[in-house]
Amino acid sequence: MTTRYRDALSLPQVPLTFGTALIGRSAYALVLLPLFYAVVEATGSVALAGTALALYGATASVLAPVRASLIDRFGARRVLTILVVLFSATLGVLAATSLIGGPGLQLVILAAVAGVVAPPVGPTMRVAWGSLTPNPELLKKGLSFDAVVEELLYLVGPAIAGLALAFIAPGVALIIPAVLVLAGGLIFVATPAVGAMRPRDAHPEAGGRELPQLTPLILDARFVGLLLPALIAGSVAGSLSVAVPVALATYGGSAAAGIALGLFAGGSALGGLLYGALKLPGSPARQLVVLSVVLLASTSLVAIVTGAVAVSAVLVVAGLFFSPVMIVTYVAAHASGGEHQQNSAMTWVNTSHNIGGAAGSALAGVLIQASGVPAAMGGIALGALLLLVVSAMLSGRKP
């Protein structure tokens, strides 16, 4: 019998666990625009606002593995509750400070603190899918749907935030994600699925003693090989965010670029749904190589096509392979994390994607400035292919 998305979503505890996690995760899609404009309104400085956003993003991404390690070590319920409360409180203080016109330095520091305590609701939900689904096929369906919903969340969230800013002050708008993460996050951590993520030394095999120190996953060559496709996918998205506006500067400008990048996200969501519905042959490692090669080949076409319609068509096709790369990586990471490093495994996938995105954007900007879009996209694709070869070699190593 063919497994359907409905079969995964109707499993016991899934609606409550996934629904409350979704409420908490929505805060991240709604916080960036209000944060930027709150700092601008309070200080009159775009530079300070940009610094606040950069520090928020940097601390949230770079420290994500540390937060995940704490969850694996001390238990999800305890650590996630503390992070949810601190993150919501920090956003609330940031909102109040901006509304009273507080000093720019204080706002920048608060933005950095918010990133430090950002609760990993998304990665924890992806770990929860493992206990909520009784077999690999349902797990694949759950992770596929999760990836698609997250894609749509970050597509729709900024638009909703922008609409809200037309009617309310940025500081007031910041209170919305603060409330969402507190309400959704606290109910999420109270669910049985999160409660089952016990501290590492509380597992039965510990025998009342603390388990031996585990080797960090990032030091495992096979796990690093698994992460490289996520880094490649992030670099693709990052480079496109710079290359597409430049490529379409004389073919509709920012409006055409926005539509084209939106179609890439839409194609990615569709690709995730299709991947979850199909049974593809081969191991996750082999699927990652094939999907990544097709993703790179299709996005490289941006270097040779011209016009808004052609670029948009290329990005729709390329997007079909973006989410599947991330989904397969999550599935493989779930197996690699074992029983005691699940949160770390899932979080490293996100971190790799974010690092790739930042590197792709920066590299694309430098290369486009030096040699134009075609050479830049070609060079980035070539570098990514070399990384993919390294990934295949590392993933194929014996444990």
C-alpha cells in the first residue's frame, strides 16, 4: 500500500507536535523586517540596523551546534524551555527599547543576544519526526512535508511582516514573533515527543552512570561528507540571491528578480512534495550526489539564458531539486545522529546550509563584480562540483 502524506500527518501526536512547532517556527520568518525597521526608526541609522541583523544572524547560525549539543546533553524539554523564554523576553525588551528610542548600541547588543538564545524549534521538530513515525517511509513523508512547510513559511513570512509594518510600528510588530515563539514553543516542549528526548546520561544503557564522552559529529569524516550537499545547496541559494538581480537589471529590475526568486522557492516546495511522494532508487548518499549534480547543472543555466521569462523558467526547474537535497540530507542525518546526537545532527545540516548561503552570496558578489554573471555562476558551479566529489569520497569511507 502506498504511503501518503495524510498517513504521516494523521499519526497520533503529530498534529499537536507539528502544529505547535510551526507556531513557534513562524517567529523566525516574521522577525527580520521588524527588527531592521525598529533599529532604523529608533536610531535613524541603516548601518546600525544592518549590523543588528548581521549579528542576530551570525550568533543564531554559528552557535546553533552549541545549543543542539546542550539539548542532546541535558534534554530537549529543559534546554528548549529556557531558550524559548529567553528568546521571547529578549525580543520583548528589544521591542520596548526601540519604541522608547533607546540607544543604538543597546539595540545591537539585544539583537546579538536574541541570536545567541534562538531556540532550535525546527531541528528539534525534525528529530521528533523520528519518534512520531513508525517506519522509514513515514519518516520520509514527515521530513518532506516539514521541509516544504518551512520553505513556504520563509516565503510568506516576510510578506506578512511587511504588510503588518504598513499599519503598526516596527517595535509593536516585534512583539508578534515574541508571543508566537513563547506560546507555540512552550506547548511544543510540553508534548510527549519532546519529553522523550531525554538527557544523554538518562538512557537505560547508562546504568545510572554518565555515558562516555561522544566524539563530536563534525569530526566524523563520513558525517562531514553528508553535510557538504547541504552546504552546496545553501551556496546555490546564496549565489542566486545576488546573481539574479544583476542578471535581470535590464529585464524588469527588482520586480522581475523578486518574481524569479519566488518561483525558485515555489519550485523547491513542489520538488519537496514530489520527492516525498515518490520512491527513488539508490542509497541516500547516491541520491544526494545525483540530486546535487542536477541542481548545479540547472542553476548554471542562469549564466547563459537571458530575459526574465527564461531565467524564471530555469529557476523553477532548478528549485525542483533544492528541497529534495535538503530532505535527503535530513533523512541521512537522522540515521547518523544515533540515539544520543540527534539534535546535533539535524542542526549541523541547517548550519551547513546557512554557511553555504553566506559564502555563496559573498563569493557571487566578488566574482560578479570582477567578471560578470556568466563567469561567476560557472566558477561557483565548478567549485561546488569539486566539493561534491569530496562529499562522495568521504561518504563512501568505511566507518
